[in-house]
Amino acid sequence: MNEKIQNRISQAIEKKLFPACVIGVVKTNGNRLIVPSGKFTFDTNASVVQENAIFDIASVTKSIPTSSLALKLIDKGKLNLEDKLINFIPEFGNSDRRNILIKHLLTQTLDYNFRLSDYKDKSPEEILNVIFTTEFKSKPGTKFFYTNATSILLGLVVEQVFGTPLDQLASKYFFESLKMTRTTFNPLQKFKKEEIIPTEIQDWRGGLVQGETHDETAHILNQKMIPGSAGVFSTVPDLLNFLEMLLNNGSLAGKQYFSAEIIKQIQTNQLSGIGYSAGLGWELNQPRYMGKYCSPKTFGKTGFTGCSCVCDIKKGIGFVILSNYTYPNRKTDFASINKFRSDIADIIFENL
């Protein structure tokens, strides 16, 4: 497996898909394989990537930690799938405000019909106002529509219930006890820039983006809050700790993080009635990046920067792909990175 993974990464680097990549695999018993490859950039003098290199994991943030914190609240009985959003965010004001439930946030079924990145030139207050007031194209729960806005709302709900900022909650309930020592929001407060893989050269940002949140809207919102949509930086070994916990039905090193019921709902399609597949807080059964051997219970999450986390409890295996696919500039489609992700998934799953 190691050689096949390394060969596939080498092909991708040769084709300039990305300069940096680390892939890790973990089994239920904790056995691991970690394959680092490439350099921070395409510059011949750039630093060589090590297995503990810190990457911007972009929208994986939506699941680790945002949705996971919401699921923990459900486990504690402090949040219910049928609770209304306005119970926690009364300032939310579009015409469907009374019909939005927590389960819609955990399944991305608010049809905003816009991309929040279009508002990157607005202030944090203006961006939140857009999220709070824009009308939906269809009724809540009737259509899957992937957008940052939904996870930003979920993050605000989590903060409201706990009464604590999202970054502090993530550290307290997951990162610290799972020994995810190189996982954090705002990594430049803890680590040197030279330890962090650069994501893109953006004129809008004044040059190289390295150690600051790549997602434009999350970058702006960071001036005011910790958004639940993007902003976590992590490493393959750290994320494998999280996946190992999930593989062990929500438990690791004698500590229970999720109940059996929550683990079941993560793996259960919540959207069969509308012809889509998603678990609670995670995507479900998506061959486009989970490969042809994924099952109806395979769950995972991708990130715009070229990363993914995939887990299959029945198969007893999980894996993480971290890369800087957006370097030096973002691509216009995800076909090539999804082909890479699915190829890696096939290598990992094919002999199970």
C-alpha cells in the first residue's frame, strides 16, 4: 500500500496538481501508515514536507470540530435535532426563520442559492447580515445545498449553547484530550510560519497566504468571531487520532466522546427522502472522492485546499489526505483533485 500511495502522489506532484501532500491511514487497532511527499512549494529550494506539517484543512472544519461539537450537545441533551434555529439566534430574520431546525444545519439543507465567497469584500457585520436575511430558494430541508453559511450558523448555535467561543470549545472537548497538539484555529499564535504549508498566492490578500485562513469569508469573519465553516489548521497524525476515536465507536484511551447512537446517525443517511446521501454532520457514500469501494456507511469530508478525511467503521479503517491543491493558484474545478482522492481511496479500500 505504501508504495502505491507514494507512486500516486509522485504522479500528482509531477503533473503540478500540488507541491505538498501527506497521506495517513489508521486502523481500529491504532496501526498507522503515514506517507509525506513533496515540498512546501514548487520552488526547488523549498522545504521538504514532513509528516507533521501543518495544513489549512478548510471545510473539514465543518465536521471537525463544528458539527462534532453540535453532536456532543445532542448527546448531552442540551440540543435537539428538532430545535429551532431562532431559539438560539433570534436575530435571524428571513421569511423561513420559524422553520429552520438544527437538523437542517447538520445536513446542509438550507438552499441559500449563493456562494458566500462572493461577499469577501464586505465587513464581518455585512456578511452576517447577508446570512441572517437572505431568502432561501426552496423550503428548509427540501434540498441539499452546500454552503459555508449553514456551518457558520451551526457554529453560532454551538457557541450560544456552550457560552464559549468555538476555538476554546474545540480545544477543550477534542483537540487537547485527543492529543491533537498541532491542531488549532489561528496557528500563527502557536507555530512559526515556516511550519505551515502555504495555500495560495492571492493578489486580493497581498501575496502568499501562509498560516492565515485561506477561505475568504472565514478570513474576514475572523476579525469578529471564529466561524464554523473553515479556519482549522491540522496535521495528518492529529486527524488520524480523531478518526481512530470514530473507528472505535466514539471512544479512545478510555474516554467516551460520542454515544453509540450518535455514531450510528453519522453513518445513517438522513436525506434519503430528497434523493441525497448525508449523515449527521458528515457527507456519506460519495464515490467522487471516497472511491468505488466506499459503502453506504462510509463517511467523510473534503476541504477546498485539497484535503479530505474518510472513515468506514465497518471496514475498520480511516484515512486523511492533506495537500495544497490551491497552490500557487486555485483551479476552476475539482475533477483532478477528486480523481486523486478517489484513486487513493481505492488503493486503501481495495484489499479490505
